[in-house]
Amino acid sequence: MDSSRPGKPTNNPFIKSFNGSFRDECLNTNWFLSLHDARLKIESWLRNYNTFRPHISLQGLTPEEVEFEMLNDKENSNLALSS
């Protein structure tokens, strides 16, 4: 697993992309009235980001769809191995 160097969190292009999307689509478009309000709005944005928003880097799929496909592929290969 590749990770960023200590003190350089933006070396990872996936993290940099996520941080940009988070800033542009969530932080810059919402007013947070309290910590609780911020948590609710951030959780809502994150749920949308993972379940409804297609990602170019995932060939137009959502992270949830990719996870589902990976789990099904793993389950199918485990079934083939046990046969």
C-alpha cells in the first residue's frame, strides 16, 4: 500500500482529489451553525459521494458499486476454489 510521506498529505493524488471535492462541494457550499450541524452536513455529503456520485477514476461507477463488484468477485472466486 502506498502512502504519503509524513508531513506531505497531498502527495497522494487520490487524497488530493478527495480533499478538493470535499472543500468545493461541501465546505465551500454550506454554513455550519454548530458542530452537530457540521457533522450532519458532512455525513450527508459523504454518503452522496460514496453512494450516488459517479467517479471518473472508477470508470463512472460510485465507490459503493465498486465495493459491491469486488465483494461479488471475491465471493465467486471463493466458491470456485471450494468446488
